[in-house]
Amino acid sequence: MSILCREQVLARLEMRVRAAGGPVAFARRHALSHAYVGDVLATRRGPGPGILRALELRPVETSYERVEDAPHG
């Protein structure tokens, strides 16, 4: 099992979109909205279940790190 960062997921999406012939063709093939695919490619939205399914990925628990120098208030 290999964990991918967001950039790697987007790179995989871009590769699959190119292979499909563009975002509209990719969206149609996977029963997704082409606007949604475009939003994910433009990083306006994160990849949801439909895109992850098309990329044969599944979400894993998000981790968080404490920011030591964050202002309090």
C-alpha cells in the first residue's frame, strides 16, 4: 500500500484526463460532471468519492500537526 499526497493524486488525475482525451471525456466515462473535474484540476475543490473511485483510490484518515507559533486568540 502506498500513501499519496494531494499533489500526487492531482498528477494521477491529470494523466488519466489526458489519456481519456480531456476533462469532458473523462467526466463522461466516469459519470462525473465536467465542471467538477475541472474544479478539482484547478484545485478549487478536493477530489471526492467519484474522482477517487475513477482513480482507483480510497481516502485515508487525515493527519494534523500542531503549529507551535500560531497566534492565540
